[in-house]
Amino acid sequence: MDNLSTGTFIAVSIILTEMKSEESSTNLTYKARCALCNQLGELRKSHIIPEFMFKPMYDQKHRFIVLSTDKKEPNKFNQKGLRERLLCPDCETRLSKWETYTRDLFYGAGVPVTPIDTPSGRFLLMEGIDGTKFRLFQLSILWRASVSKLSFYKNVDLGPFEKQIGDQLLASDPGDFDFVPCLLFALIADGKPMDNFIHIPEKVRWSEMIGYRFVFGSQIWYYVVSKRKLPPYVREFYLSPEGSCRILIKDAADVSFVREFAIDLKEMGKLPD
Ligand SMILES: [Zn+2]
């Protein structure tokens, strides 16, 4: 894990051809059906995961460094991230309010955060969150990834939940907070936030439940997609309607998919010095 702790930039099995087409496309707008409201409109080109979530992953020259595990592809830089025309201006505006709130939550004034140590590890308790806004933002990321045609998000398919969550977003309705909750983890390496890691979203199974794992910044967001209620000890960890949320702190060396990916890259000689 030495390479992870030296601040090297690591990223991932990303779909590089997508980035090439992204760079070569124009900014012309055209009429198509909005993925959320289904109305014809001039769709905006926007990020599935908002740019601010990638912010910590830019280097000093403001480049987003992407490494591929594909031996044929050299390491590449990309400044724009992945964008797609999905939403009409009205829906874009609707979602952007929750984005702005969440950006301020993590990168602005924020809310009180209390570190709490337990025998099983440390977590951060965030309190005073606007539960509705943050919950709708969390759902909007998952929903956008599910409707996206970009192959970076190919593993995310909500099936029947896609429409249900889309309807909630349209109605600005956070719904039942136990439905598709999102568990938050902070990745650290040598005691510091590991903010240079990005990984393709993946479908994972956990205790007979399906989940989707997103990694950005120094965080892992793990959505549980199931009709079953989570056990009480887990329910304490995701966002409550009252606005408290816990972030579990994980050492990168203890997170198996991070460790395995680093080993893969190292063996392929793709980790930068
Ligand atoms: Zn719309």
C-alpha cells in the first residue's frame, strides 16, 4: 500500500473512448426528451456526478488524472469529466439546487461534525443537515447514473426503482429515508483523506442485498437498493429526516477493492512515481 500513501494519483478502468468523444463534441443544443420530465426541450450537457465531487481529484495543474488498467491505453488527463445531455433547463435547475446545497455541505460552511471513536472504529457525526435536500441530491446521483448512456455508468441499472426515484425527484419528494439509503465512508491513507481515487461505479452484493458503490473525492457512497429494511444498527448510519448522518472512516489498506486495484495497477507498471 506504499503507493497509495504517497499521494500518487490513482484512477481506473474508465472508458477512455467516452472521454475522446466528449472532447470532440460541440456545445450545440438540440431538442430531445428530458430524461426526468419527458418534455421536449433543449437538453443541457451536464455531469452525472457534479464537477465539485471530482474537485479534490484535480492535480496542481487542474487536470483530472485517469489511469487505465487496460495495458494498451496510456495514462491520460481529462479536465472535463464525463458529461451527457439528459435534462431540460427546468429539471437541470431543480437538481442544481440540491447540488449547490451539497457542495456547501462538504466544501463550504458545512455543518457541525463530531468525530466519535468506538471499539469498531471511528466515524464522523454530521448534524444539522437539511435532510430533504441532501437526500434528494443522493438520489439524483444514483438516478442519473441509472439513466445515463455513458459506459462509465454501465453497471448502474435501477430497474423498476428508476421511475420511482425519478418521480420523487420531479416532485422534490425525499420519500421514505429507509428506501434506497446511502451509506457514506471516508477513505484515508496514512491518516489523511485519500482524495485522488476514482473508480467505476459497481454493483455489489451485501448480505443478500444489492447495492451500488460510487467512489469520488475521498468518499465512498454505497446505496442499498432493496425492498427489505436494513437492520437497526445499520439504519443509524445513513441520513435521517432530522438531518444527522454518520460517515465511517476506513483506511484504504483495509478496503479490499482499493487494495486489489492498486496491486493490479502496480503489477502493470501504471502507477506514477
Ligand atoms: Zn425536464
